[in-house]
Amino acid sequence: GCSSLENVDIRCVDDYGATCTAMNGLFAGTKLQVIDLSFMEDLSSLEDTSMLCAGCNELMYIKLPNVTEYPNLGYANFLLSDCPKLLYVEFPSTLSAPNLILINDMFVNDSSLLMVKFPSTLNAPKLNSAAELFLRCNSLLKVEFPEDFTEESNLQDLASMSSMFEGCSSLISLSIPHIPDLAALTNTSKMFYGCSSLENIAISSDNYSE
């Protein structure tokens, strides 16, 4: 791996996003401190972003593409895992990934991560696992679901949220203004295990009560 890489600029590659099918492990193990992918406008061919920045020990900030449509994306697991200096992640306001299957372990072991802001609308009807999503993010204070997080979000195949927040010892409260029907959900084991500061969980939905 490029374990000493500190700077890279891929903007010079014409139509890089439009033609790219896999970005798995693209920056994994590098010493990059900031990654800016905001220049990407078309990621319609992208199928795999797993381990995109896994093991980036110096990464403090990533600016994700302001792209709302990922028609072929199937895998985003371990996307930003083992990034001990990463502080904050914000997703686009809406996100549609109709073929996305896995996002498990996306932020696992990100020990400095303070906040993640999710889209208002998330359309991922084939998503199967969000297990260990924030596993051992022991500085995590807030996971923000916008007030207009709506029933238009589709997570109908989501089966596992096991250990989703396990080890998030700084998380005090979690508020989800609205969650869609999770009829396929069967595994929530250890979802909040080790959340020693957690005092309140508030969920609002036609299908669930607080």
C-alpha cells in the first residue's frame, strides 16, 4: 500500500467518476489528512466503495461528493473504518442507492469521530446490514437525523443493526424524528452495548413508539 502518501489530486482525470466502477480501498492506509471528493458529479457507474479510506490514520476530514444518485452502488462497508483522527462526516441532503446491500462497519474504530449527519431522505430498499456501523466510536456525541427525515426513506430489506452503536461510550442521546417501516429487521443484538453515557432514545414513527 501507499502508506506514506500525503497528497493526491485526481481531478485531472477526465470524467473519472462517470467511468469508475470500483473505488474500494482507493485511499486505504494512506497518510492523507484531508480528502476532497466534492468535484465528482457523476458516479452512476460506481459499484463498490468498500474500504475507501480504511486505515487512514491521519485523516481528519473528508468532503464527500455532492451526488444524490448511486444507481449501481452495492457496497459501502468499512468505508471510513479505522480512521482514528476523523472528526465529522456529513452526507448529501438526499441519497438514493437502490442496489446498496452493505454499509456495515462503515465507521468502526473511528475513536475521534464526534458527529455524523445523515441525509433527510435515504432510499436503499435492498440494504441488508448496518451492523457495527459505529462500533467503538467512543468519542461519538451525536448522530443527526434531520427533522425532515421522512417516510419517503426506504429501508425495507434492512435485517441487521447488531452492535450498531456498541462501545459508543460518549453518546448521551439519540433522536430519530421518523423512521420508515423496518419489517425485515431481525437482529438488533448488542445495538447499544457499552453505551455507558446513553440516557435517552427517542424514536418517532407510525410503526414504533418512544
